[in-house]
Amino acid sequence: MRVGGDVRVPGDKSITHRALLFSALARGTSRIQGALTSLDARSTARVLRRLGAEVSPLRDGVSVKAKGRGRLRAPDTVLDCGNSGTTARLLLGLLAGHRLSATLTGDSSLRRRPMRRVTTPLSRMGARFQENAGDGLPLTIRGGALVPLRYEMPVSSAQIKSAILLAGLAGDVEVDVREPHGRSRDHTERMLRAFGYRVTEDDGWVGFRPGGKITPFELDVPGDPSSAAFLAGAAILAEEGELRIVHIGVNPTRIGFLTVLRRMGADVSTEATTEHFGEPVADLVVRPAVLRGTEVAAGEIPGLIDEIPLLAVLASRAAGTTIFRGVGELRVKESDRLSLIAENLRAVGGRADIRDDDLLIDGEAAPPAGLVRSMGDHRMAMAFAVLGTVDGARVRVDDMACAAVSFPHFTETLRGLRRRGPR
């Protein structure tokens, strides 16, 4: 395959979620350009409407009219978060500081995902929870007056951290949280600072202090680096050409995958860097490359957790062995990603092994061929679709429709990267 041209990817999923949630705390109308219009983002918009915010249909330009912090209304029905763990967990933090009761649920995949990692610290702040299905959804939250919290998180997770920070924001109380292994994405911290809140970072501790104010805002959401990673992977596996992925968010906590790719020998660079709303933005330029195996340390994982499926399929084409250390957290994503990555690589002729919480992948030169089970996991489907672009590959993914969770029209975009070579 030969690649070429410029391409845009959908708006950043993490920033879109947070922009929608913050706009629901502003008194007046906020406008969000470039918002992701995927199923996950629609879940956040849907639940905010149930809580009294006026959210326009999700298109490139979205408006949100709200009454301000503390003025969300009690919903008259269960809040359906769909497949979105970000929606559910961040919403719990937001609701913890509001005097109302709400029940959250989701699809079958989301209902299996653990929620006590969020409800435990929120309970210590004063929120009350009624579990209806053990450590998962559905569950009911009763929010109200909160107390300050100093909490060491059991795992490094932007969702847990953001839920606690949003509770501090909604409840107007101080919070300090510490991540044990590596630094997770910091979009919430950057957005809080943009509104004048004091957010500190010291030796793994993130501190929030009241004092800012959420006012109506205008935000241009950059392209999602996790979505860009899949197109970058296809360009790396191509035989020739150059691909420019424009207007991508290059937040340092989100581009750990670029460090790993470069270590593997990938030809990837950033150009035309600017900044908007505290978030750095740039174009990503990618060329085909011959890859070599590497070792990804446990401390790197929080900064590239969503890109591991893509990195894994690239590792299956690299010379030598690639080891991902400490990736047990993959077991509680949209699927058991750890087992599914290994199973699917073996299904298409690759060699992969799991040892405790480590994933080991040996590179293979033969074209991949076989049926891939996505289990409804969007990142699994997209990663193996990228592997299917290898010359001579015969990879079939059982469900590409699930890619719409984060990347609407992914299949068409991937197909559009192809350019005819010289005759």
C-alpha cells in the first residue's frame, strides 16, 4: 500500500467529554467546535440533557446552555451511559456535589466494568451510593455537601482522578489525589486551570483548590491522538508515501505511543505546533518504516493505555520481541483486551503470550490471515483493520461497526489513505 495526502481525524474524545461536562456547569451558553460526534460523546450529551442542560445535536459545532454549578436537576429517568466508561465515571464525580439522586446504567460491556474505584473515594467525600449489581452499573448516587479528600489511588487512571477533581469542583472543596504508577492524561487539570482554579502537581500528587469560576466558553477541540494512532500505524506499515494527520492534540500525557513508535524505528514527527485552551496542537507526519521490537515499561503504560492494541499489532510486524510490562489494567477495558489481543494475534498467525500482567509479542514476516473477534471493542476492531492493510494480508474483523464508538467512518477513512503508486 502507498499512502499520501492530508487527513483529519475526529475530535479528541477525552476533551469532548470534559468540554460537555464543564459547559453544564457554566451559567449561559458555551460553544464547542470540532467536537467528537461518536456514540460515546452522544452518551455524555444525552445524560446532560436529562440533567437539565440544553445540548444541541452533536455536529461539528455544538452549543450547550446551562444554569450553572449546583443547578443540575434531578433526572426523571435512569441515565444511560451507553458504552462510555468516561461518561459514567466522570459523571459520578460531577453529581457527587449536587443535591440530587440519579441512577446510572450502560450497555452490557459497561455494566461489567468496575465502579468502586470511583465510588470509594467519592463516598469518603460524602456522596452516598446504592449498588444494584455489585461492583458495576447500574448504581444510584445521592450527592450533596462534600468534605475535602486526600486520596492515594489504587491504579493510575485519568477517569478516577478526573472524577475526584470534578467532585472537588462541584462541591467547592479541596482535593489531593496521588497516582501510583506514571502520569495519566491531564485534560481535566488543564481545563480547570483555564478557568482560574489552582491545580498543583508534586511527586505524583495532584492538588485542586477552589477559587476559580466556570463561565461560558468557546473551545476548538483538536483531533484525537488515539484515533490518529491507527492511521499512523497504517502509514508505518505501508510500502511508500507520506501521510500528514492535521490538527492533532499532542498533550504530553497522550502521546506516549509516539515515544514507543520512535523507539521501534518509526519515522514520525510533529510540525506546526500551536496551543489552544491550554492544549498543544500539531500536525503529525508519518512515513513507512521497518520496525524492531522494544520493551514498554510499566511506568509508560498510563500514557499510552488506549494505544496498546495498535502498538501490539505493529509489534507483530517488528523484528524481534516486544514486551509490554504491567498491562493488567487492559483486563477491565471495553473487553478483556489483554487476552483478546493475544488470542487475535494468534488467530491471524502471530505469536503472543501473556505472563502474569506482561504481554510478549514476537514479530512475524508472513502476511497475517484469519478471523478477528472484536467483542464489540472499538480499539480492537480498528487495530486489526490496520493489520489487514499489510501487503498480502487476509484479515477479517467480525464487527467493524463498533469503531463508531470513537471514530465514525473509520473504515472509509482507512481506505482513503491508499494512493496509487507509479505505473
